[in-house]
Amino acid sequence: MLLVLKEEGRQLRLLVHPEWRRIVEGEDIDYLESLFKDFVERAKLHPETLFKQISSLAVGSIVTQETGESLDDYPLLLELSSKFVNL
């Protein structure tokens, strides 16, 4: 639902599934909106720290599923990411 991409010499790219609000439980929407807003701000101020934290995130139902060096190593994520939008 959320992809965080770190490209050499660039800001973090935060991509989200365009219909994420339909995917998550209704009671979690406000929480995730707040969390995403925080991620956007922290990505501007402390991108390295945020990326490290997100890479091992496990808070309640929010869990990092995959980490890696290149999106090309994950063909399904690569295809899915083309449908995601900037956060």
C-alpha cells in the first residue's frame, strides 16, 4: 500500500496505492492519513532517519513487508509501483 524509495542523491519518494482508503479498515483511515502526513514532513527534514525507521517498521497492523537495494529485484512491486501515486 505504501512504497518508500530511496534514490541516490535524491529525496525519498513516498508512493501510495491510489485506493488505499478502500483497502484499509475504516477506523484506520484517520490514523494512516496522520502517519502519511508525518512521513512527508520527516522525509523533507530527516530522510535518512525516516528511511531507516520505515525499513524495520512494525507497529500494530503496520509492518514493513520487503526491503531491498533495487526495485528491479522485486518484479511484482515494480509493476505495482507504476500504479501508485506520490503521497
